[in-house]
Amino acid sequence: MYNLSRHACMSVINYTSDEQRELGSEAFEPAYKHIKTKGEITMTIFDELKARGLLAQLTDEEEIKELINNGKATFYIGFDPTADSLHVGHFMALCLMKRLQMAGNKPIALIGGGTGMIGDPSGRSDMRTMMTPEIIQHNCDCFKEQMSKFIDFSEGKALMVNNADWLMKLNYIELLREVGAHFSVNRMLTAECYKQRMEKGLSFLEFNYMIMQSYDFYVLYNKYGCNMQFGGDDQWSNMLGGTELIRRKLGKDAYAMTITLLLNSEGKKMGKTQKGAVWLDPNKTTPYEFFQYWRNVADADVLKCIRMLTFLPLEQIDEMDKWEGSDLNKAKEILAFELTQMVHGEEEANKAMESSKALFSSGNAADMPTAELKDVDFIDNKIDILSMLVASGLVASRSEGRRAVEQGGVTLNGEKVTDIKASFERDQLAGDGVILKRGKKNFKKVIYKN
């Protein structure tokens, strides 16, 4: 239905491990070590990651380039099971694992059954909620199922391991002597991952997280020959701890590379809606809601997201960089379709596309009555649903808006709004804006213009 020039690797994405075995391993051979882009220019996988804006910090660029370009990297990315589903925040890491695997490298998905008992303090101002071992194990099982949509685990091409297998068996005195002796407390306290927590108080429990993550890398290096760790840019301090521990304990070199965090044009992490996180589990975020999230990204963010998250050829994306105005709506549809197809399959992506088009063609979106919001309508870059209803003219007062929400008569982009305190950030209303409906026949396109 949606006709796009496809990269050769796209057919791999939606297969589970069982389907991979049925098709045979030849269907999942690395799709590229070199990528043809413009004319006769040959691009390596490292060059592609750079061109897509994915690279942030590297311990040794030349060594990392040599390893991943020649399929010599056995690398890991860690996922702490803080919920029963992966979310958009994990999406770039999963796509990176896929890209590197297709270039002949071997990924290890490390599930943090052990580190999840502690909680990563990186980027947090408060302590994470403690989870029971049963909840952690359930979350680990959910992660495994979702990861199989992105990574080929057949025939030893990738591994999935749980750090609870070694962390839960550690003897405290032995850990202090064998590992703790290699860490400087003074140096640890300067790490970025601890700075926010230091303001409100950093527990000794969380202080140990860097040591645990570093020990993971050490174990994976010894047991599986894992010579590289990748992660989000906020993990840099923890990752350096691992490379240093391997050097001090074994006298060997290991490498670390961080990928760019997915931020919007205002510098905020992407992947949040009025309901909270955008999940990969269809029972927590429906395929339609997932599609709509990407369909509604700001004009300033859409091409960056296409470049960083999709597997479309760079040459095609370079052409899109010239698009502006109404063409950006087409770019948003492409982004939403590509990512929904990766996570939920082509059938669900097509359904979401049809539903989205039906929504925006209600009376023809271009001719739809429009309410424009200005900076004065926002408080701390946000506007609540009741204020939006009043500003759009769909209700005469906040009390009338409250009744409409409580009676289930308000939808935003086809999604029912049930919380009278629901609020929306300014960038969510930029670009195309949103379709706000009260009842079946009263609707407005609500758009922010500065």
C-alpha cells in the first residue's frame, strides 16, 4: 500500500526467531558491509552511523571503526527491566544493534536482572522504585519477546544474557577486594551520572551501580569475547568504568561508544505523550497511538527522526531534506509508517495509516476550522486540555470542558481524553497541529504558531 524505495535490509525487521528458522539462515545474512549511496561512493557501516547523526562519544575512533567495519565487534547493550515493555527510549539502541548485526557484528542483549535490583541513577533526580525479583523476571521475559523482532538470535548470531546470573552470586568481600580496589571514589563522584542525584542525596545502593555495570563488561569480555559496549550518551561514565576495569584487571583493550540521545528541537527527550511513555507493547500503546505519535512530531524534528531511526537509504533522506511546507506532512507519514511497520508489522502499519488519513480528512484537514494558540496560552511550555477546549471555542468555559471530558466526549487525534488534568507541550501542537473533537460533529484543528 505504501510505496517507498526500500533498503535491502527492511525485510529482516518483522521476523521472530521461529520465523527466521523457518526461512533459513540465508535469508538473514548480513545485508551490508558497505553501502552504495550516491553514484560510486562506497560507505562503510561506521560512515553510515556518522551520516545518520548517531555517534556521540567514542573511546578510540580508529579501533572502533576497524572492528565494526570488518564485522569483528562482539558488542553489548544493556537494558534494565524497569517495566514490562520496551519503549521509544530503547528504540535507537535496538535499531543500532540491528544495523551492526547486518554488517556482520555480533550483538549481545544484556538484560539487567541484577542491576535492576539497584536502579540506574543516570539522569534522575529521585531514586527508582524497588521491584521484587518476580516482577523483574517477568519484565525480563517480556523484553526477550520484543527484542526478537529486531535481532536475529538464530544459530548463535546474537546472544541474550541476564546479569543476574553472575551478579546475584557475588560475594561482597571478594567483590570489594577484586573489583572495588580498582575504582576511585573521588573520580566516581565527578561522573555525570551521579551529579543530579548528588543534589538530593545519592544512596550507597545507587552509588554501586557504576561498579555493577563495569563488572558486567568485564564478565562479558571474559566469557563471550565482548570487546565493545554501546549505549545512550548518558551512560558514558558507566561505560568508561568498564573499559578501565578490563584494562586494569586483564591488561586488555575494550571499547565504548555512545549514541546520540533522541531529543526534540527544544532539547527534551522524545517518547512521551499525555499518557506517559510510548511503549512497544501494543497492549500498552496501540499501533494506532504509536503511529500517531510519530505522525505528530514537530516539523523541526521529522527529518532528523527519519535519518536516525529508519532504514531508508541516505540518498532518499538527503532528497527529503529539501522538503518544506506541506511536503513535511508526507515526511511525517513516511516516518510513522516505517517505525510502526518495524515494531508492529506491515498490516498494523497500513491500518494505522488508513485511520490517520480518515482522521485528517474529516471535512478535509486543510479546510478544517482552525484555532491558533500563541505563547501566552502556555504555562511552562504546556497547555491543559480544559484550556485548549476553551481556546479552541469548542466549549464556553472550563467547567463545560470538564463535563465533556468526564462524559467521554473529547478526543485528540482520535484518542479519547479521560484525564481533566491532561496537558500537552507546545511542540506537540506545532507543525500540523492536532485534531480536537467534542462529540461527533464539533472539531477544530488546534495549532501553535509563534
